[in-house]
Amino acid sequence: MPQPWVIIGGSVLLPNVGGMLGGFITRSQIKDWFDKDLKKPSWRPPNWLFGPMWTSLYSGMGYASYLVWRDGGGFDGEAKTALALYGTNLALNWLWTPIFFGSHKLGLAFGEICLLWLNIAGCVYTFYPINKLAAGLMLPYLGWVTLATALNYCIWQMNKPAIKEE
């Protein structure tokens, strides 16, 4: 069995690697599409905040997954459902960026982020009986995705093609 710090490191690194890969898609779209072409609400966070925020959120959720894995008996114990939800969470999280920034599908991205939000809530719910700290570490992530969901919805609505009345 590897040392705990190796497992912790891998747990924290995994979501960050996915986030970094998504960052390549995001960075290529910020100046020419996101900043120039889209109308955005005045309350949106500044672009510079997203990188540090996602790094801290990914690190917290990665550590939370480690705590659940450790205290819930791994993939063969009571943590099986919680870890499956977490794996689905990573996939949904990483999928949003190519939909929104890569394909510019704002409505589809909104539907996808709503599924992500429900999944995060499910993670909090299933993490709690196994490790309360792990559930608590997912709450800032849930809060940020709540903001991102509202932002995605507003951007989608603000940039819908105008319906021409005849």
C-alpha cells in the first residue's frame, strides 16, 4: 500500500489535471470570444479570479475524496456510491468547459452545469455520513458552481439571437 501522502497527492492532483486541460480550451477563447463577443452580467467575477478559485476548489474536493476513500473503506466499502458520484462529478465538471468554451453551446452548457450542481449536492449528501469534513470541503465548490450556474444562465439568456417579429 502506498504511503498516505502519495494517495493524498494523487487525489488532489487528479481534479487539478483535468482543470488544467480545460484551461487550455478556456484560455484560447477568452480574448476573442468571451470578452469580445458575449454580453455578460455586471456582477460576474473578474477573469483573473477563476484560475486561483478553481485550483483551491479542485484541491479541496480532491482531499475530500481522499477522506471518503480512507474512512469509507475505499471502492469496496461504504464509500463505493460516494466515490462513484465523485467520479461522475469529475467527468461532468471537465465536460462543461468544452461545451461552453469549446463549442459555444450556452444552453447545453447550462443543462450540463445543472446536472453538475445536482451531482455535487449528491456528493455532499453521500460524503457526510462517511466524513463530515469531506462533506464540508465540498460546500465551497457547491457555492461556486451555484454562482457559475447563474452566470451561465444569464450569459445564455443575454446572448440568445433576437426573435424577429413580423
